[in-house]
Amino acid sequence: MKKFILIVLALSFSAVGAQTKKKPKKKVAPKTTVPATPVEQAEPVAQMPAEYQGESVDDTPINSMSILNAKSPESFRKYRDLNLIKQGDSMVSNKITPLEYGFIEDKDILKSMVVWEVIDMNDKINQPFYHNEDGLVSENKSLYQLLFDAINDGRIKEVYDDEMFQTRLRPDAIQSRIKNEVMSNAGIDRINEAGKLTAEEMKEFTNVYETKTENVKVLKIKGMWYIDRRDSQMKYRLLGIAAMGQDPSLMGQFGPDGQPLASKDELIDLFWVYYPDARNVLANAVAFNNKNLSSDISFDDLLNARRFSSIIYKSDNGLGNGIIKDYIPNDADEQLEESERIKAQILQMESDMWNY
């Protein structure tokens, strides 16, 4: 019995010793700080000028189209170009949709006359069509610049070579019409000597002649005066608009007598735009107003309201092609009187409406 008790006690002491025996700890390597390599460092999201490195640009959406409420010029210009404005928690388009022309039945046109007019932007009343400024308080572009930019970016597609809208013009064709590159005589001599020119020499010996915005001071418009039988009213509908400028292909060219072939008075039609296709662009472009910079008068408003001074140079009166200088040549005074006579004829149409 004593032996049994001793065996039990020995087994219990061995179990307790096994439980209290500690396990050896694993050795952990000491922590070391490794400097980040240039590859591991974060790269900037956008490349900025050196003077703005480390500064954040305020890109807060604008909630007003007035510079007085803008948080930063960058955000104001950005959202103004996008025609977006913040209202509440959402962005809303500020783009204007022009009022569509009403449908006119053929039987409702009692009388009509198509006239072509010239708008000289040297006249004081026509200067809003010529004013060109990309500023912060107001962004005003000339009418030619607006049409030219909209043609290049595809917002205006109905572009033609002539006033009858028969031959379409592509943007690259317009570019070749307003810009001409001519090799100088020194460049031709250099080609004869070396056989070819380097890129630097090509740039040095090439003269570039271009019709720029400041050189386009004359516009042409084509429209129809008609009497609406249903409304008993005489109305005007603008059909086309064109820009006139010097021919770059003649710039820098001299005749046998040594005189330049290009003249400032000799202008060509750079392109014709079918006006209904340009209304969306012109309705969202504010014209310059020297009396109030914050005015919201668009080019579409000015043209449809006929707030400009013009001279009629052609009409569909059945006299040949209708150009006044062709059937009244070499007499500027008589040509002006003929233009005024056509205007009086148009006004007479409205007077005759009540006696028809």
C-alpha cells in the first residue's frame, strides 16, 4: 500500500514540473529604420510651375458667374468656359439655348426680298463685333474669332465657300485660306547651295503671312425681309454671315513694277457660315458693352435685333447678279444712293401690306 502511495506522489510531482517548465523565447531581430528611396517616394499628381510647388490651387466650383464671388481666378475661368455653376450640391449647366425660329408656311409669305449687306467694324456702333479681349472680369471675343474657333473645334459645321452655300469648306481648307508660308529669296539661294535646309534654317527663311483677328474688320451678312401674312408683320431672317480679310497668298508678293500685289482695300471672303447653325455658339457669347461690362447681350441678340450699321451691296432685284457696283460702276455716290433706294423699297413693302 505504501508503495502505491509513493508511486502516485511521484507521478503528480512530475506533471506539475512539466506544466511549470518555460518554453524558450524566439529571438527577434531589432527594428531598423530604412530611409525611403526616390522610387518609393510619392510623385506629385500634376506638374506645376516651380513657384507654385507645395501650394494648392483652389479648384472650388463657382456658384456665381461674377468675378466678385470667385474664390480663385483659376476656378472661375475653368467653370466659366465649361458653362457650369454650382447650385446646392450639384453642378448645373449655364448654357443658353436660343429661341428657335418659328416655322413659316410658304403661303404665309406675302412678299420677300433677299439682300446682302456689308458691316464695317470701323463704325462706332459696330465696334462690339470687333472687340477682342480674354480677360477675367469680362471675356469678349470678336465675332470673327468666335466663328473661327467654333469651326475648328466642330461646333459649327455648316461652312461654305460661297454665299449660295453650295461648296462646303473643311477647317483645313480655311486654314490654308487665311495662312500662307513663302520661302524667302535667301532661303532659295541656300537651297541651291546646300541642296536642302535644316529645321532651323527652314524656320529662319520662311515668311508666314496670316490674316489675324485684328485684320478682319469687315463682315458680310445675307438675309431675307418678308411679310408674314399670318402675323401681318414684316420680319427679317438672317441666313448667312461671312468674314472678309486680305488674301494671304498675295501678301509679300510684288509685281513687275515693284509694287505689292496685296492691297488693304482688296478683301476676299474667308468663309460663309449658315447662320442657323451658328446660333448656339453666338447665343452663349457675350458682346462687349462699353457702358456696362456686366451686360448679358449676346451676338445672337445683336444680329437678330439688327443693332448694327450696314450698307446694302446686293439684292435679288433681277438686274444681273444684283451687285450694285456692277450695274452702277465708277460712281460711289450713286452706289450709296442705290443702297438707300433699296432700303426705302423694303420699308415700302410694309406700307403696301395694308393696301395689298
